[in-house]
Amino acid sequence: MIEPEKYQEGANFLHDIQGPPTNDVKSLINYYYALQVTDEVYQYTANALYYMTEKQKIQKLLNQLEDNSPTLLTYFFGEGGGHAIVAYGVEYGSFVKNKKSYNVKVITYDNNAVDFSDNYCMYINTSNNSWVIPAYSADTATGSTLGLTTDDLSIMNYHGYFGGNNEKSIQEYISILSSKAIASDFSLRKINMNSNGSYTINAGSEDDIKMFSSFMDDSVQSDIKFAIGDSSKGCMMNLDKTEDIDMSMRYEHDLISVNFENADKVIFDPSGYIEASGENSSYTVDMVSNDGYAPTDWYDLSVSGTGKNVNLKKTKDGYILHSDNFKNITVSAESDNANPKCSFSTDYNDVFIYETDENTIGIAVDTDDNGTYETKIQTSEAVKYGDANEDGKVSISDAVAILQYLANAEKFPLSEQGKLNADVDGVAGVTGKDAAVIQMYDAGVVSALPITTN
């Protein structure tokens, strides 16, 4: 799949390539890591965790190694985190590791070990389905478990640049919730979401959710994931204390994300729904839909604001947004051809976000409370990036206007449209970096606005 010799003569492995790495080699390393987090790999990992016993996974691994074909082997530590290695052979016999007996030795290549070592191999006891990898103290006795094992290149190279394919082979899709590390105690349960926004909790559903970590994480639980079977169900997380949460839910046709600074409850539903609540703080909710599953020509819709609660619901004609506070709300959308933005404020607690055309976001409210959002309160204007003072051109005076606004917003205000125009550094919000980018544009150092960040 990847041939290191193309990058350096005589190289058989990535570690054979001498440093410092060229940009091409850095790109190759990034590509190697990116292959570990494709949707297809996550789905196979979730299916292994959700539907297969340790005995079944061990037997599958040994079957794949019968012809000594290289086999991707992933596993997870009981305390969080994981690793991916390549298994390429099997020896049967009697082995003792950590005073325990095993009857199978799986020979592995580990990119953390330049020289082969027995301690990096996997030892299996098929009578009780236990295993250990001594070098990492990965042991079923301490909660370690196998994840995806496969010798099928089409799975490992799904969407791959080098001869990859785009054909999904997973039939039973498993929803996956990803979250940055959570400091508080929490509960995560499946729910049945009703059409009116209420929900019922599935009794005993905590045991029906499997937690795992990305096997490329360096730190324990820096990014935790939950495999949630029955993707027709929603889920609710309750935290004992409010904290900054950063979560995303992968459904088959939607990626729904939320960042809420002081949250204690989050709800996701596969109908296209996200809810977060807690102490009054800033938030961003985002919904990305596959082609044919968005209600607009935009595949991405994002909302930022401040409040104690927010929820966003996808409908057949647009999105319904609810919050306790609609002051200075920013809405942005994205398609292949457009990236409109708008901002609005209203005393209503519900608004309808819709597409006037691909370049224009409409905001409407239901003034007579009959369930129809008939009153338009805002439409987006075309964003002229860099034109903070709205004089129709981009110059050094726009950078000055931004700096004056940051120093004394009351004396040197920017309009809501001016703030949208001023946000050019690729990071949400108006800061001194936006002024610096405009200065670079004015000097010819930057060729186009806004700039993008990685």
C-alpha cells in the first residue's frame, strides 16, 4: 500500500528513512496516521467491540494468519488509549510471560520497535481467551481488548490515495460519539426522541454502549469514543459538574458537533438534533450532512452564540434553532460554491434558519405562535472579507478599524456585518490577528482573504 523505497532508496520501513524528514516524508507519515481514523476503520473497530467476543476476535486473527499474510492488529488498553501493529506469523508451543502460560505466539512488526523483540509479540492462551503483549503490559487481565484485525487492504485503504476504494462494506452502521477528555463523572444512556422534543430513557442502556479510545492517542483518554449500537436511537450524556465539552456524533449521514464552555447535559439524535445546556457560556453547534441529506444546498451549518441552553434541529426545509438567549448569534453555512454568514439578535426563543439562495441565509420567527415561521427578521449580506469599515474596499484602514474596535469597542464600534467582514484569519472571532492578516494582504504577502488554518 505504501512503498518507503520510493521516498529513500533501500528503505523497507518508515523508520529506515533518514532524517530530517522532507515535506514528502512528513506528508507520508500524516497519511499513515490518517488511515487509522477513516470512517470505515472506525466502523469495523466499533463492530468488533460491539458484536464480537474476545474469543471470536482471537479466532478471526488466527484464521487471518494461517497463510502468514500481513494482518493489521489493533488493541485497546483497559485504562484508555491503544495501539496498531502488524501481525505476520504464528508459532504454537508453550510460552510463559509474567508467570502465566500461553500456547500461541503471534509474531508482530511494531513501528515503535526498530529491532525485533519477543516482548513486542502477542501471546495467547486459547483455553481461556486471554492474551498479553509484554512490552506494553497490554493484558486482558487488566481490561485490554482486541479491536479491528484484518488482512483486507480495501478496509485499511478505504478512501486511500494510493489505490484506495470508496465502497463501504459495513452493513450494520454503529453511531460513534467522540469527546475530548471528560473530568467529571458522567452517565451516557440511549433515548427515544419524540417529535415534540421530549424523550424517554432506555432502561439499562448504559450497558449497551461500549467505550474505547483512538489507538493513535499518546495520552490516556485524550480522545474517548463510544460505540452506540442501534443507530436509530438518540443518546444523552449527563455530567455531575459543568465543564468545557467538545463532542461530535457520527451518524451514517450526519456529523453533529458541539462545543459548550460550561455544559452538564448533551443530547444527540439521528433525526438531526443536538442539544446542550449548562451555565451561561459561549457555544458552537455544527451539523454536516452527506450529499442528499441536507435540507439546503449547504452541507454544513454552524451556529455560535452565548446562552444557558441551545438546540438545533434539522427539518425538511431548513433548521429550527432554540435558545434562552438570541443576542449576537452568528450563523454560517458552507457548500462547494458558497460560504454565507449572517448575525442576528431577537427576543424570540425559536428561529427558523433557511436558504434564500446558496449565497443567502434567511432567519425567520413565528410571531403568531401558529407553528409557521412567517416573519423574516434577517438575511445575510455577502461577506466582503477584510472590509471591516464597510467602505467597499480592503486597505490598511480596515486593520486600523479592527485595532480601534478591540481597544475601545464603545468609541470605535464595528457593525455586525463589519465584524463578519473583519474575521479573516481562519479562526472564529475578531482579534488582532485579523488586523495583521489584512496588513499582510495590503502588502501583497497574502493573496486572498480569508486565509485558512490547519
